[in-house]
Amino acid sequence: MAAALSFVFLLVIVSGANGLSGGIKRSHAVTAVGIALIIVAGLGVVWCLVNFAQMGVTASEKGILIRNWFRRVSIPWCDIEGFGFGNSTDGLSVREHLSSPVLQTYVVMKSGKHLVMSGLTATRINRSESKRRVQDILDQLEAERVQRAPDAPLS
């Protein structure tokens, strides 16, 4: 997704650069719009790269912090039922079923809700090895959940 958004922003930069000449009638307004497009698209590329680098799941004594594209969610250990891939998670929406649930990871809460963990996803390249590595991380998170919330049932 970061690559796709960056590509779109780069296309906007190119179109903005075309406006720097002022257009057919050499308008200052067209030049100003071109400069504005370049600045906004450049900031968009930086935003994509920074957010992509920060995505992930962090465990602490209190719970986990999920850093996805647009929001960060902190969940206490006592509210978590388990972790898993989308193909083993109940209640996925149609959109979630269409976005590779076999590769996407979720945290399932005791309330029945689930949240996607975008920063912890298996890749399509060397899928079995990638999925095995992500499963190892999910197993570590599950072990920490059991340790931190001992009254929680095993999932």
C-alpha cells in the first residue's frame, strides 16, 4: 500500500511539475497550482514512508499497541482473547474477506470484536516461510497474553 500511495503522489508531482511552465498562456495561477501540487504530493510521500516504517505491534506489561495506517490502538491484556490469521478469525466483513485473510493477522477481543494488525502480515513472496515467521510472532504474543492475563482461557 505504501508503494501504491507513493506512486500516486509521484504522479501528482509530475503533473505539478508540468504546471511550473505556466501552461499554454503562461499563467502565474497555473504555476502556483503546480508548486502547490508538488509540495502536497511530496508531503504525502513522506507521510507514507514514515507511517509505513512505524506500523507494527508492540507488547508491554499493560497490553499491546497496534500501529496501523491511520490509527493507533492500545489494548490491555485482559481484553484480548487471542491472535490469529484472518482465515481462523470469525466475523470478518466482506471487505476483510476480499483482502487476503490468509495473510492478514488480527487480534480478537473478549467482546467478540477483532482488529487488523496491518504491520504484522505475511507476504505473498515465499508465502509459507513468511507465514511461518508471522505465526511464530503470533505464538509469542499469545504466550505473553497468557502470562500477563493468567485468568484468561487458552485459545
